[in-house]
Amino acid sequence: MSGSELDYSRYFWQGDSVRLRPLSIDDAEHVFAASLDSPSRQLLQLGIELPTSVEELRTSLLKWVGCKEADGAVVFTVENLEGEIVRGDLPAQP
């Protein structure tokens, strides 16, 4: 890694450009915005999310926060090495 050490104390996996970390409740606004991005949801086969609110989403995020398995999925947030979220989606809600 270009001069920096791998940090697994908070991250599940780390590479040269991005790292995976557990989903947190603080990711709600980003996940909400991503849920409105239909082309990426179609590509990832996540279905189409009906509009909701950030507050409602925070409540539903609780079942995945901290790498808990729920509905057959473990959800991570992908961020770059500067800590900016690159990707963070949820599985389709039944």
C-alpha cells in the first residue's frame, strides 16, 4: 500500500483505493440518496425503492448496522482512503 499501513481495527477489508467498513446509522443520508438512483439499483438487481424519508431509513438500517446479517445479507459501506463514501446500498426491501 503506497506508504500507509493497513487498518483493520475499524475496516473489514482495505486495498489500495477503497476499504469496506460496517454500515453505520450515520450512513442513512447517503443510503437514502443512493436508493433514489434507479439505474444503479437495477444494475445491482436491488429492485426499485419507493420514496421514504431519511428518518424511516435510519430505523430500517438498525438491522444491518455493525455487520449484522439480516434478510440473508451482510451490508458494508465502501469508502475511499480519505473516508468519503463511494458506495452504500441496502438489499431490496421485501
